[in-house]
Amino acid sequence: MNSNLILRRTVVAARPNAGRGIIVLKTPSRSYATPSKEEPDPQLNGYPQLPWVYRGHLPPLGWNDPLTRRNFGETLHEQEEVLSMWGPDAPPIDPNVALRRFLIAVSAFVAVGFTIKSLTPEAPVVRREYPFNGLVRELGGLEENKARPESVDTEE
């Protein structure tokens, strides 16, 4: 992991400000907005450290190889498989926003389904029943093939 991305943990201290009861929070030693010193990667062994730029974000015209947006003889980035045109795209929205929108769409779909189910009237007919234990023997003798068996109504 790159050491310049690791922030030092700081303790959040609450101090009353001039007796007013206002809480002042200490800030971290380095925020994401402040630039850090680039350290050479010892594993590259002199290979040039190229900027982290996705090939999909580059202009589409003016390349020797327009499919991959590269010029011939150009030095490859050490992470070319990630930064190339065939690499994964960075998601355009925050994952929390995407999850919220997905859950809203699913809940709307389920709500429409339940609304349609509740508004659909029952069939105004009596379901058909078959004699001889649901025609088991007539349909091949298997219980899986049994039709709706005839119900026995006992009237007193």
C-alpha cells in the first residue's frame, strides 16, 4: 500500500472555547487536499512512473492505435491492464447512491406487483375437481400427475 495514502490517526479532543461550551475538533495532520511527496517505487527498478490516467478518459482522436488510444513505441504504464480501454471502469456514482436507487427501484417494482395482485378480482367460478382421487390411475398412476381431487362435503 502506498505510504502517502495512509493518514496518521489523530485523537479528536473536545476543548471548551473561552468558556462558551463550543467544541473545537482537531484536524488530521494531512488532509486529502494537500499534496504529498511522491516516493519512487523500489519494485519498479528504474521503470518510469507514469501518471495514473484511464485510457477511456483520453480524447478519442489523434492516436496511432485508436482502439487502445496509444501511440506506437509509447511506454506502457505498470498497471496497463487496469488503465487500458479493456480495464474496469470507475463507477460514475457513489456506491451508497447506487444502492439507494436500486432499492427504490426494487421496492417500486414489488409495490406495483402487490397493487396489481390486490386489485385483481378472484375468479367467479368454482375450481374443477376430479373424481377417483384426482384421476391418479387414469393419469398414469403417479401422485405427481394427480389432478385436483374431489372434496367430500358432509352435509348434516
